[in-house]
Amino acid sequence: MLKKVYLAATLSLLLFNSARAIDKDSVFKKKILRKTEVEILFSHYMQDGVHSAVTGGLGTEKLIVFAPSVSVTTSSKSLSWKLKTGTDLITSASTDNIDFVQSSASRKDARTYANLSLTKRLPKAISIELGSGFSVESDYWSLPVSLSVKGTSKNKMRDWLIESKCYFDDLRWGRLNPNYRKPVRLIYPSELRGSNWFDTYKRQSYNLKAGLSQIIDKRNVIGVYPLITLQNGLLSTPFHRVVFNNTETRVENLPAQRRKLALALKWNSFVGGNVIVKNTLEAFTDNFGINALGFENETAIKLKNGVTLSPFARVYTQSASKYFAPYAMHQPDELFYCSDYDFSRFYSVKSGLEIKLNNQYALRKNWLFQQCQLRYAYYRRSDGLYAHIISLALSLQNNKQI
């Protein structure tokens, strides 16, 4: 769902790149260092709106997510691995409309995940990364698998990337229910559970991304990043209602295959000695009939004492899917239908400020306090959905001779 995507997108902006792991001692003998970086993330997401897909396109979209996570990266001369794990604690005002237990106005859910990746650095400035993990919530299990190859040209002026990410999802409910602790069934709206609406509970997503960035001069870097996505299986959300113009209610029904094409263009410019401007232009289209365009700007202003201020803003607009219609507007003879406003025509604005402290402070046993980031974003959509996102990231580093 779009709200989770934004949460995930905000968290991903807080990740930091690894630095070199080789140094020289006082007699010019090379020493191999094992560098360990630990990042602690806290994110708080709050949203509200009036177009809940759970209740057919009308109703509260109030959602609160608290998302702590920890990321550990260890690297040596030619090998590094990274483990990230966390839990999203979710409170939703509409959960009682989909859960088998209906006992309060606002119920809670949780998502737990862990991802492990291994990177091998090869000769000629090439690296290969392989990753996998899991993500589990009450109504799904996801197994991600990723493979990427990155490289840099001899003159260090050009970088390239080829990346594949695949997700294998099981959408059955019951794993976090104390009465089951295992996948049991798809969960439908309470009044529609007399029928088996779908004959599959699996979904597969395949993403192939390429990238090429080029240093133009000492002030400007440009990049182009095409992306192809193919999804198969159960693409409908089985607990979303659709109300037709004859008052009939059914479960949301979407095609079993979706193809997406996206293209991102990036331009980073060093405006002055302490100002860096980052611009991103994105275009998107799919076979559901959605066409989208987005533009994002982030301006990093480096101040004294290691402080960087980064105001940012993003504007986005999309057309409606041919399968979308508002509450009670679908015709009964339609084959595919949904009233999820993530598929509607809308425009949105997201803006905020990031404050970064880069000063290093020595801690105990070779540990350094590396970095601190505080980020706030406000998101508003033309259909009335709005959200506040607050994130804090703390980064520590440890170097050991091996």
C-alpha cells in the first residue's frame, strides 16, 4: 500500500555508504582493517484521510506506524556483509473492518523483517552483491532475493549498475494470531467471507534496474536509471471492499499481471563551496492505465561545526487507473474494479527538512560516534490524505586491525 511505500522510502533515505577499509601504519606496511558500522533508526509515521479502501473508498485512513530498526555493516579488504532488521508497529483505525477479531475502534498489527546482503569486491573496480531475507505481517509473508553488479570506469568518471530484485509473497492470514501461528486463509471483509473470491494466495514481483552516472565536470554529475517491473498472481488486496452503483458489495478485483516501466533522471550540482543541489525527475507508466510524473529537489547546505541543513520538496502527479472508480460508481458488469485511491487521479506534495551532524566523537573500545540525522517530512495528497513523518538515525563506527 502507498502509505507503507512512503514509510519505506523515508527510511531508505537515512542509510549511509561504507568508506574505505584499508590504511597504512607508521612503517608504510599495509594493515587490513575490519570496519563495523552500526546504524540505529527510529521513524514515526502518522497519516489520516477519508478514502479508506477497506470500507470501499469512504471512511477513515488513520494510520500510525512506529518503526525502529538496526543495521550492521562489516567490511574488510574485499568482502562486506550487511544485516538490517526491524519491526513496524502499526495502529490502524480500519483494522477492525478486516480482522477476524472485532473488539475495538482501533486495533494493532506489526511487521517484522530482516535482510542480509553480502558484497564481494572484484578487480577492475567491480563489485557483486547478493541479498535475501524475510518480511512477515499478520496477512502476508515475503521472501526477497536480490543480485546487483556495480562498476567504475578506470578514470573514476563513470559508474554503472545492473540490479535485480525479486519478491515472493504469500498473502494468507494467521501467522501472528496466537490461535494459529501459521498461514491459514485469505482474509476477506467480514460480510463477504461466505465465498472464496480468489483461487491463489501468491504474488511474485520481478524488478530489473539499470543505472549509469557520469561526472561532467568538477561541479556536475548526471545519471539515468531505467526500471522494469513485472508482477504476477494475486494483485488485488483481498480485504478491500468495492461498492457498486446498485449497492452490491464485492471484494476488490484486479488483473493477475501488471507491467510497469519507470525512468529516473538525476542531476547533482555543486553550486558553491557549501551548497549541493540534488534534482530527480521520474516518469512512470503501467498497463493498468496509470501514467505518472514526479520531480524532487534536495539542497544540502553545509554549515560550520559539521552541521548540514537539507530542505527538500517533491511534487508528483498521476492519472487514474482504468479499473478505479469512487464509492458506489462502479457498474455491476465490470470485470475488474477497485476503489483504492492509490489508483485514482491525484497530485501530491511532500516537503521537509533534514538536519545532519557529521562530527565524530570517540567512544569506548575504538568506537566512534559517526553521524546523526533528524528528518521531518509533511505529505499531502489532493484526495485529502496527509501524513507526518519524523525520522532519527544514529551512526556508530568501529575499526579493528586484523
